[in-house]
Amino acid sequence: MRKNERFYPTKDDFRDPFARDRDRIIHSESFRKLEYKTQVFINHEGDYFRTRLTHSLEVSQIARSISSHIDLNETLAEVIALSHDLGHTPFGHIGGDTLDECLKNDGFVNGFEHNFQSFRVVTKLEKRYSGFDGLNLTFATIEGILKHSYPYKKSFMPAIIDETFDLSVDPSLEAMIVDRSDEIAYISHDIDDGINSGLISLEDLRESSIIEGVLRRVNDEGVKKSEEGVFRYRFISHLINELIYSLIEHYKTSQNIGFEKALESEIKKLKKLLFKKLYRHEKIMIKMFAGSEAIRGLYKALMSEPKMLPIKHYKKLENEKKHRAVADYIASLSDRSALKLYAEMYGRG
């Protein structure tokens, strides 16, 4: 298997293969829907907060920057980054966890897994060509979508896919870069959104040595805390730069994608702090509970009466098991369309 080849050969054009992949992703329906899928804050809560779309763009920018500095394929990293969240359900990780629970409670042991769902999106669910399903991306891009940072060995994976991508081995370095860029992006912008929303403050996070170090850099610039917007912007900029530079330097000395051991430990501590202070905040928990209930309600209703599925999804029942067609439809919804449909079904509008 050559990394720049596809399942269905196509004629060359003025772009390199990974640039063509990127363009196909950007023009896909699933990519556009990311604008209305939750990162942490439900989309309609404010124009400022990140969504899955802005998150994917930020991951892409970070992945390109890192790849270009360590002589990896910048465009391959970019397209994997833009694609990595295509399989996410509405309402962030709680939506995926709820859908997984619904499927497993119904006896479908494979459940729902967003990496595999992203794979389904680009190889099956998007329809752009008359002769085959999917976007016909290169093998390297598809492998990066499936694996992220580790081998991807799942018992439910069709044998031909396992053989094509050799899922038992590590992914490309570009895929690993995207995985760590994802981490850098969500840590930094979740802090930014959390502060902007008033749910957390920098004081809440000062027990993190990473936060303390970045605060010193901002103070050394002479930026005053009274300049609230500027101070927050400079803080987030320094935080992202600190993590990017640390990753690049670690790679140059070790040839491993990641951070020096002590920094890895501090990043884990910071994530635990965010989980405690932000992700479990009562206002976030209320919104996530509402999202989870919507997913559960939609699944129950559509499994009992699949004729409520849109016609293109209902037709899939000719070739797909009902639970998979229902899960594909629910996963494709935006936050607001899922809430609207749930309200219509249960008379809660």
C-alpha cells in the first residue's frame, strides 16, 4: 500500500494528493456541520465560544506549525487534523458516550466509537461520486483518522480494512502530531472559553506549574490584569507557544512525538484540574445532562419507529442494520437540530 494511493484511482490534477484530501474534507457536509457541534459550550450560548469546527481549524494550524518545523508532511497533518472530529456526535464526548451506552444496552457490543465513526463518514456516509461511497481519500489520511497516536486493533473491523492499514502498528508521525496538537488546542481554548464565560479564573488554575510559568511570561511583558481581554489573549498565546516549542525540542532530541517526562506529568495534572474546575462545573453538567437525555430520547424513538428517519437514512435500512442506521443519523446531527428534533418528538418545544 502506498500512502498517497486511494481505493479508487483518480486522475492527477494540479494539487498533491493530500491537498486534494483536504479540499474534499472542507467541502463535505460533515465538516460544515462541525460549526454547530459542541466543544465544551453548547453552540447557541454565545458567538465567541469554540465549536468542533473552530477546534478543528485550531488543531490544523498547530499541527501544520509543528510538522513544518520537524520536516514532516505539513499537508498530511493538516488534513488529518481537519478530519479528526468528523465522527463526533452532538454535545461533545457525553453525546458519544450516551450513544455508545444505548447501543451496548441493546446488545450491540461494538457500540459507538468516534474514530471509527469518522472512518465511516469519509469512506461510506459522505456521498460525492456516482460509482462509490465516501470521499475516496488517500490511505495515509484514512489511517491517520483511524489511529490517532496508537495502533487501532478492534475486533469489529472488517478484515480487508485491517489488512489495508495494518492497524496493529503505530500510525504515521503526522497522525501523532495531530493527536498532540489536539491536546494543545483543547487545553488552551477550553481555558480561554472557561475564563471568558466566568466559570473559571486563572486563580483557579494557579496550582499548575504550567499556568504559573505562563503567567510569569505575560507579566514580564508588562501586560496588566486590568487589561482583561489583552491579558487573556497573551496568556493563551504564550501557553500554546510553550507547549509547541516543548514538543518540537523534545522531538529533536529524542525523535519521539510528545513531551519531556516532567512536562507530561504536569500536563496530566492540568487536565485533571480542568476536569474538576471546568468540565464538572454545575452549568456545564446541566447542559451535558440535557444533551445526553436528547441523545437517549432520539435513539429510543427512532429504534421504535425508524420511519421517522429522513428518507436517505431510512433507505439505508435496506443494507444496514437498524441500530447502525439510527446511530449514523444521530451522530450526524448538530446540537441545535438534535435538541429541536427531541423537542418535536416529545412535545417539549
